[in-house]
Amino acid sequence: MDIVQRAQSIILKPKEEWVKIKAEPTTVAEIFTSYVLILAAIPAVFQFLGNVLVGTRLPLLGVFRWPIGRALGYAVVTYVLALVSVYVFALVINELAPTFSSAKNLTNAVKLSAYSMTPGWVAGVLYIIPGLWVLGLVASLYGLYILYLGFSTPLMETPKDKIPGYMGLSIVVAIVLYVVFGWIARAVFAVRYGRL
């Protein structure tokens, strides 16, 4: 798989790309090693660079730049949590399948989870300027549309009338994962640096 072509296609032509993805024989390990491990690193790397090189402007105090060790540690923790979130989200999608008259298939659930996160990961380059994180959030919202198209393909063999409920519950789970993993990352650094 050409990772650049796949990311570009899933962002620009998601309907057509989901048809290709559905027909593709692959494994969970292949999706992680050839796609997720690479793209999930984009936000972590650019957040590290933004925190160390650019910094954050604080009113009355000037620009604050993170120490390299702390910024690197935070980047590693957020990267690991991003990988875990892809897998946990896929597990939830897979376990919810019977509730929505869908077929359980962990590989297809990982496809849904991983490829729908592509816009947010690619927009991770914007973290080089800490104030632009909002645009990364907007890109992640586009990822929800891509997730919907994946459900509609139907990757999990979901009947059309069950897609809105399946999608809605999946979005709630994605939001909860995002919030919980964000708390975990902040808590790790609050404890590590004596701020709890």
C-alpha cells in the first residue's frame, strides 16, 4: 500500500477509496505497521517541534517553550495513546456490531477506525504552531464524515436503517476516548512534574 496515495484518496475521494479498502485483503497488523504507526506520528512530531521551537505566547509573560525532555515525553505519550485509541475504538465498533445487525469483523473495524482518523493525523502538521490546534480539530470532524462513509460502504455489513444509530454510538465512544486519553496524557505529566 502506498501510504501517501491512500491518505490522499481517503481524504479527497473517500467514497471510492472505501470500496477499494473493503475489497483489500489485509490484517490488523498490516494496517498498523504500514499505515497507523506512520500517520499517527505526525501530530506527535509536530506538536513536539511546536512546543520546543515555536512555543506558546502567554499574556504578560512572553513566549513559553517546553524543555526538550518534557516535550519529547509528552509527544511519546500522546503517540502511544493515539495507537491505543485506534485499537480500542476498533474493538468497540466490532463489539457493537451485533447490536446493529452487523457482522463482527475486527479487521474491518480497524479499517474504519484507522482510516477515519487520517484527516486529523494529516492536519497534525498544524501543531507546529500551537495556536492552530483548532484546525486539527476541524479536520478530525471531517474524519467523522469519512467514518460515516465507511459504515455506508458497508464495511461492517450494516443495514442502511441501522447506520445512523451505529454511527452515533461510535461517535460518542470516539469522543469519550479522546477526552479520557487527553486526561491521561495531562495527568501523566502533572504527576511527573509535580503539578497534581
